[in-house]
Amino acid sequence: MEHADQYSWIIPFVPLPIPILIGMGLLLFPTATKNLRLMIFSLDLSIQQINGSSIYQYVWSWTIKNDFSFEFGYFIDSL
């Protein structure tokens, strides 16, 4: 048990390098990091659409005044 207690301080610092690397990538290579994030997002979304045929629809109301409402959003289906 002494051996496990000796290195228990490392556990909070294990997830720390990933956000640091992401932040450094955003500062040093902003365009490449943005393109990589978009590629990962679109790949994940494609896999979700292939595995399940669920439909995503997100709509936000931007301006609401009396009877006027300006809404925007996106719709994702398996097509």
C-alpha cells in the first residue's frame, strides 16, 4: 500500500497535458488546429449517422419582438 500512496499525487496531473497541448496548438497553429477540430467533428458526426438513423434539429430564437421571431439553426439527417 505504501507504493500506491507514494505516487498518488500524480493522478490529478495526468489529464493536464492534453489541454495544454490543445492551447499551444491554438496559439501556434490556429488554422491547422481549427481544421483538425472540424475534421474530427465531421468524422464523428458521420459515424453517428451511419450507425444510427437519428435526426438532429437545433433551432434558436435570436430576436423575439411582439409577433416577430427570427430563428436559426441546423438540421442533420441521414441523407
